[in-house]
Amino acid sequence: MRSTGNEAAQLWTYGNEKTGTEWSERKESGMRQELSIKAQQEAGQRAHQGQSVPPRRRRSEGPNRQEQIKRQNYAQQLQQQVRKGKRLTAALFFTWCFLVVNLIFLLVLYRKVRSMDELLEQAVLQTRVSAAVDQKEQAGHTDSGITTDAADAMGQAVQTVKEDYPDIWGLDRVDSPRKRTERQVLDRLAELAEENRLIDEIYGDRKSYPDKLLEALANNPEMAGFVAGYPDGKPKSTGLTESEKEKEFPLFLQWDPRWGYDSYGDDSNIGLAGCGPTCISMVLYYLTGDEKLTPDVIGEYSMKNGYYVSGVGTAWALLEDVPAMYGVDVVQQGIKEENLKQALDWGGVAVCSMSEGDFTAAGHFIVIYGYDSEGFLVNDPNCVARSRQHWSWDSLRGQIKNMWLYQKG
């Protein structure tokens, strides 16, 4: 039967295929068992010999795991840098605070020291005034003294004293004068007011004073007493003091109350514009001993006879004409050190017209009356401090515009 034969053939074929598949599976299973047994034996041998069994690596733990480690290390480094930055910022902040606190402490200490200096100066000034008054009372008579506003500055009565005005108001040092705007003048006075009670009062009532007077005070705080007395505007007394008469070359200040308030120049006074007449007064007293030729006398003669040039100042002709009237010889020679020293060696004195520099911010006259190993001796009618120091020829030469040499005829 054909159909029966075909079915037998199919059954035989199926049987063979099944038998082959089962055999392959059995073979593969046997190989796995052999490998497993072999691996267990090797592991047992390693364990017996003290060796660790290496872990099986996963394919997924290769590059990805290394990248994760790198990222973790980078994050840790970044956190460390941030912490370091915070610590550094905190250290800088505390350092800055420490410096600020120390700076404030130093400023407070500086102000206290300056305040103590001011109190000391006032105490010395009070002692001088009191001593001068006591001396006058003991003398039992009235002489040609000067009236000072120093007592007013300390809330005391005005007294007539014998002591020189330069000794009362002179300072050890004054900065070189310079031109200032109105705002700069007020700023400078505000600074001086912190150190000087009298200037503080002037600054508080600054509208009562001319701008030129405030500018002069800003350049020279020695003028505080003169400026404070300006509202009264009257000369205090005339004549020289006994102390001045005892000196060979006394310093006359143009802003001395004895004559400083006298009118001179363009709506001004001797205190501000009278350096020329004050220098001539010193020269005539040094060489002739005439006590009557005070700065106010010379200033009045200058104004009446046209020696003051409006907008310019005292004419140079005054420095030649007036001394000649009193028998004093005057010559103009080259501005040389040897010419000046020769005149001084012969007993003469010199007047110099000065340009902008150590003595003035515009124009000025000074007297040179001697020299020694330390330099030349100067009487500056506008400043006590500059009159107390020596000046080298090198420092003077560049500022001298003209020089007059005087000898007793």
C-alpha cells in the first residue's frame, strides 16, 4: 500500500531526527558538566593553596565604570577647591576688618594727640601772657607795649603786654603759601579748625571776614589772632616794645595789631598788603635806630606819595627813595651770593623781591640781615616760622627777582 509505505518512511525519518537531537543535547550537557566539575576542582585547588578566586568580570563594568570614577574624583576635587575658596575669602574678610579697625584706632589716636598739642600750645600761650602781664605790673609804669588778642582767644580779658607779637603767635613750621580757590580756602580752614580753637571760631563766623583775609589765614595759621581781631579793625597801640629794642634785628610783622589794621593798598590793609613798608621799617631801624619809623608810618607815606600801584603792589622805587631820605645808601647789584655776603660783612642788610615759592604765592618782600655756617638769616614780615630757619643760597636764588643792598651812610 502506497500510503502505508509513506507513513513508515516519515516515522523512520522523525525517529532518526529525534534521536540525533537528543544525542546532541546530551553531549552538550555532558560537556557543561565536565567544565563545571573542572572549574570546581580548580577553585578547590586555589582555595587549598591560599589563592583568591578572581571575580568574573562583567562586560558592562568596563569603560562606563572608569568614567564614573573619573567623574566622582572630579566632583571631589571641585568641592575641595570650593571649600578652599571659602576659607580664603573668610580669611581676607577678617584681615580687611582688622585693618579697618586699626586704621580707625590710629585716626582716633591722631586726633587725641593733636588735641593734646593744641591744649599744650594754649597753656604755653597763657603762661606767656600771664608772665608778661605780671612783669608789667611789677614794673609799676606804662610803656609802649602791644595789645594782643591772645587772652580773648582763651576767654580772658585783653591785656597789654611787653612780649613780642612774634613770640606769642609764632609757630615752628608753616607750609609754603599757595593759591587756592574759595572752596579750597574753606576746606583748609576746616582742617586748621580741628587743631586750633581760635580758627574754629573764625571759621564758624567766616562771613564776617573778607575773602582775602581768610585766604591769608589758610596760608599762615600764625595770623589767627590778627584775623580774630579784624572786626574791631583798629590799631592797638604804637611804638616798639622793650624786647624789640633789646634786639639787633627784631622781626616786624605786617599783621601785628599795632599797625596791621591800618589801611593800605586796594581796599586792604598793611596786614595783607604791607610787606614793602614793613621791610623798609626794619631796614631803617637796623641801620639808624629810629623807633618812630614803624610800618604804619612808612605805609602812610607810600600811599600819600603814589608809591602803591593799584593792582600791582608797592613800587620798587619806595625801597630806594625812603631810605635815602634818612641817610641810608642803597645799591642794586647782580643777584650773586658774594655781593650779598660782602654787604652783610660790611654791616649792611638786604631787601629781596620774591617770586612765587617758599615765601609767597604771588609777590613778596623779605629782609636778609646775616649769615652763618648754616645759611642766611631772614626776617619775613609775613611769617615767624620762616624767619626762624636758615636758608641756603641755592634755595633763595631761584626765587629772588631783585635785590637791594643797604649801608649806613
